[in-house]
Amino acid sequence: MVQPIMKDPIFLAQPSAPATEADLAVGQDLLDTLAAHADGCVGMAANMIGVLKRIIVFDNEGTYALMFNPKIIKCYGPYKAEEGCLSLTGRREAKRYQSIQVEYQNEKFQTRFKTFTGWTAQIIQHEIDHCNGVLI
């Protein structure tokens, strides 16, 4: 179900708790909400729909991907980026990495590892920042 976008910076600055199998519906709500905002958004974290859980969705080269409890375990090639956010007005500078290795859980809560590069890596970093309560 498409959810309203959270815009309260005090709420968004709170770190998110680990997701569990009880949060599967939140993952679907995130996918639905991202699809509804596809014209101006390429990724979302659960706190953006008012849920403080470590869940992200993002455009992975044309297909939406869902991750529970993502964390970056390796990163290479730092650079500076300027980013906007559906939850916040304006654009801000952020330190990003060209290549990241992410540990996460899939929809069956199986642990997976995957390396992402370029634009997709930047999106994931932005959404993991949301999970950590970092405002971009």
C-alpha cells in the first residue's frame, strides 16, 4: 500500500531498529510507495514512510530491489556527491563510494552479500544513511 512520505527531520534523524520477518509488509509498502514516486525518487528507507526499521528499496538498474538490515561492509573509491531527498527540501553534499559490498537479508531473511557500483551504489548508501538516522 502506498504510504505518505515522512518529512519530520527529528523523526528521520532517529536510527532504525533491525527488521524482522514481522516487517515483511513494510517492505511491500516501501516498494509500492517507491513505484508511486518513480518520477522523482530512486530509493527509499522505511523511516521515510514513518517506520523505524532497517529496510530499504531502490532502483537496481531498472528493477526494484528490497533489502532488510543492510550494512556496508567494504567500500572503495570515495567521491563527493550532491543529493536530494523526497523527505527533505534542497540538495546536500555527501561523501560516497564508487563501489560498496553490502551484507543484507532478502525477503526470506537469508543473509546475502553483493557488490554494487556507480549510481546504484550511491542510492544504497543514501538509503542506509536513512537507516542510521543520517539526514542527507
